[in-house]
Amino acid sequence: MHSAFSMEKQGYVDGTGSLRNASLDLWGHFLTVFSNPRENENAMRHEQVNHELAHTIVNDFYVDDCLTGADSEENCMDLRRELSEVNEAGGFHLCKFNSNSRAVIESIPEELRAEGVKSLNEKSIIPAGNVLANKVPAEQKTPAILPSDHHVTELLIQAEHERCVHQGSEILLNNLRGRLWNIDGRQMVLQTIRKCLRCRLSRASPVIPEMGQLPHYILAAYQRPFTFTGLDAFGPFTVTVGRRHEKRWVIIFTCLVTRAIHLEVVHALSTDEFMMGLSQFIDTRGRPDVVFCV
């Protein structure tokens, strides 16, 4: 909506000439009006002439409040004027008009405006009216309306974003609407979070390093197992020999092509024990062409 406004039905005069509360008799009055053939004809005539006006009367009024809008400020002014004329003819006096457009507000007589916009100047901030409980703070009941394309709005959102310790968009939007009402607020909040360097770094995914080139030994074909071998040692393990406990280590040989393994148990991590384990491996599997030690 380019322009929107809200209003409230103040009341109507019944057949006895007394002013009755519209919040109590609104629906009964509407039923009475539309059950009258003359009023039905009048309503149908308005629907034929101005469908938008009839749609607003039927669908946008709730109890004694109305919230509607138009595509432009001029259409919004015309809709407000026609609504006032139609409801005045039915005995309803519309008042407490409010809008997010300064031009629309200035076109409304001061006595028909809402309390926060009765007197406006060039530096006035348009408050957003609502029907919250009296215990809610005044700035939360009538938050200041901020434009979406102003640098001050961006600075306020950025300051609140830092005060919230760079949390999500829903928390930031909720805290802002406690005292300010941003037009296109969600879009502004998401734009601020996207521009925040700290948030971008926290959401960034780590770069997966590229895998190095495989050695040609791993892809060798038509070779016997353990032609290209890698070896390592692990342990110690405690074994029982008679009545005593001794330590043993294991040398693991792995074929780089088939990934088969061969294990040799040694008594220590000495050179002699390693050479003995390697000799036993060669006697069993054959002499490897290349050996990689880890």
C-alpha cells in the first residue's frame, strides 16, 4: 500500500435523539441499515459507482475501527472523504484519522485527526496509532514512523543490531518495533544484517582445500600386492609371558594399491627389532619396490 489510514466510529444518533455508543451497536446498526430496502438500494448504488468504497465498508471495518489504504495519496484522500460522507448519511461520525502519509493527514481537518497528529509541522514525527493496553509504554503504543530510504533509519537499525550482539533478524525487528516503526522494516533489517561484516564472517563456510595429486604408486596396475608399501608402528601392548608382563609393539605394513595390511610383532622399538620385523615381512610377502615410512 502506498498510503494507508485508520479511523474510529465515534457514535450515531438513534431515533430518540440520544447519542449511542457505536462500539455496542455497530453491527446492529449495520444490520438495520442494510435490512432497510432503501438503504440496501443505496448500498448497491455505491457498489456500482465505487466498488472500492463498498469493499472498504463491508470488509475493512471491525467493530468501531477501520484500517484500509489506497495505491496513491490522492486515492487515499478521496476514499477518506467518501467514507466520511457515506457514514455521516447513516448516522456515524468518523474521527481519529491517522495515516503514514503526511499529505493525507494534512488534508484531514484537525478536529477529525488522531491525538498524535492533530498539529504537525515539518519536523514532526508521525506516530503509529494502535489499541494496546494502558500498561504498555507510550513509545511502544505510538512508535515513531521512520522512512525506509533515510540514512538515520539505517544508523538506528545498525545501532540496535550491535546492541543485540548481532542476533537474528526476528529479535532485531522485535526490539525495533518496541519503540520505532520502520516502513519495510523486515527488508531493512535483512539488508543491515547482510551488510554487517561480523555477521558475514560468522555465517561464512570454511573453504575446503583442494585435494593433492595422488602418487602414481596408488594407481599402479598389474602389480603384486605390497609392491608399493607404507609402514608404521603402534603400541605398546602388555602381554603375559609365564608369570610376568612384557611390552610388545606392532609394525603395520599396508599395500598402497590394494590397501591390504600385514602385521609383525616386535619386542622393542630398536633398529635391530625393526630390521628383524622387516625381514620377516619380506620373507612372507616378497621384497617391495618402494617403501614409505610415516
